[in-house]
Amino acid sequence: MLYREAGQFKTSYSADQGIFPILQDRIGMAILLAVAFVAVPLLASDYFLSTIFIPFLVFSVAAIGLNILTGYCGQLSLGTGGFMACGAYAAYKFATAFPELNIVVVFLLSGGVAAAVGVVFGVPSLRIKGFYLAVATLASQFFLIWLFTKVPWFVNYSPSGVISAPPREVFGWYVTGIEATAEAKYLFCLAFVAVLALVAKNLVRGRIGRAWMAIRDMDIAAEIIGIRPLQTKLLAFAVSSFYCGVAGALWAFIYTSSVEALAFDINRSFQILFMIIIGGLGSILGAFLGAAFIVLLPIFLSAVPQAMGVPVTTSTLAHLEFMIFGGLIVFFLIVEPHGLARLWQLAKEKLRLWPFPH
């Protein structure tokens, strides 16, 4: 049938270990990228780009970062929102202090600042793990939000405490600020996410990723075979915080065009955690699937009652979201701990054996 690799022979180890070893997967990814880069900006309205596609991309970067730390390295973290805030405020300080810096460099530097902060708060992981490490990262979440709220230097002494992202250009097109169009913001964010996702995928497939997974599965055995827990865990915190910091910068400069500490509170950390649990722990694809689910579920819950003519209040919708999130998390943790990404993988395996699926 259409999804078979019969006749596709590999002549090298690199070809056999490619990200998409099957031709159909490479064609499908090419079509998906063509749709994302060409069809979506041409066909989607500004509303859909600003309220669905851009937040989906931003959440995907944050979910990839947390998945690297929790899904691949096994270090539970509840400080994602705080690290996103580090990236957002660092990007604002870099952009205002050095106006000549390219916005791409600003985002990368802001990710570096978040990585440094993540390493500092990742030091307890050398002695504690599991629930106790989650509490330690939760403390970092509250401390960072308190710091950005109480210290006026981070907002350039703005009386309101809320600051606007300055306009910046890339190749002559405004991608931040009120001058930027929704299409320009979307394309810039999409290009950034595509590169970061490719880097993360290659990172977890290499020596570093194997060391993370060894620490996750059994840290004592990993240390016995020569993997150093200190460097491995701190590197996971650094890379994860880097991705979360870039996500915070994208959130502040591309999505909301403003920087506010309350946007990165503890609810944001739990939201990112829900994404990787539902999407799939230890999967780059799972980060995208979980982000898509979290973004689309509120829209689905509000659209279905309206289509059926059933009046539903906003508070009721909010309670329904929490109930569905909780039920799905329990379901996936019991039935399929690897989330939607594993279900997609099982469907592909059955297609390869069709009409004799096992």
C-alpha cells in the first residue's frame, strides 16, 4: 500500500539512522512544511494566525524544552514559567540596551541567560530527585516571578510594570511591535521553531541524548558505565531552560507584544507540563501534539455549544477545560504513558503491516 518501505534499501549507517528513514515520511514532512510556510500565511486570516498558530508555535518550543528535561532526562520541573519569564525579560533588556542587535541574536542571548539561571536552579538535582526536585523547581518559579515583579530595573522603571516590545526588523520586514503584520510574525516564529525542533531532534538522537536517557532510566547504572551525572543533569537543565527562555521571548515579542510577569505564573508551568504528558514524554513530536491539543481544546469547547445552540458561560468552559485536562492526564498516565505521539507511532506501524495488523 501507500505506507510501505519495500524496495527502499539503505547503503550506510547514516541513511539507516536518519530522522525520516522512510521515503513516505520525508515526502509527508516536505508537504507539511510547504503547507506551513506557504499555504497557511496565504489562506489563514490574521485572527487565526494570532490566536491559534502563533501561540501553538510558542508553546511547542516551551514543551520541547520541558520534554528534554523531564521526558528525556527524567528530571521533573515545575519552573517552566519562571524560565520563560527569564527569557522574556532578558530579551527586553537586550533589545532596549542594544538597539542595533538583530532580533535573532537577542532571542538567542535571552535563551542563554535563561540557560544560566536554569543551571543555578538545577544544582539541587545532583542530590534530590522526583517529588523533592519538583518542589525545588517550584520554589524557583515563585522566586523568579517575585523578582521580576518587585525589581523595577527589569521593566526599565516603568510605573505600570508592563512594558511593550520594541519594533525590530528582519530582512527589511517588521517582525515585532505594532508595525509587524500577523503573517510576518507567524513566518518568523515558524522559521525559529523549525530550526530549534531540528536541533533538539538531532541532540536527543546523539551521544548527549543517550546519556540523558541513561540517567532517566537508572542513574546509578549510568554512572557505573561512565556517564557523569553532574555534567549530564546540568546540561539538561541548561538546554531545557534555553528553549524555555526562547519561548518566553517569542511569547513577549511575537505573540503578546508585551512583557508581564503574571503571564508566566505557576499556571503556565502546569500548562506546559500537561502538554508533554498528553503529547508524549520523551518525544519531540509529542511536544507539538500536546501544544496543538492545549491550544485547540478551548476553541473546540466554545465552538461546539455555540453550534448546537446551547448557552455556556465562560466560567463553565474554564471548569470543563480543567476537568478534561485532569481526566486525560490520568488516562494517559495509566493507559498510554507515552501520550499521543505513541498512538501516532502505533498507527504508522499498523499501516506498514496492513492488511495484517497485529
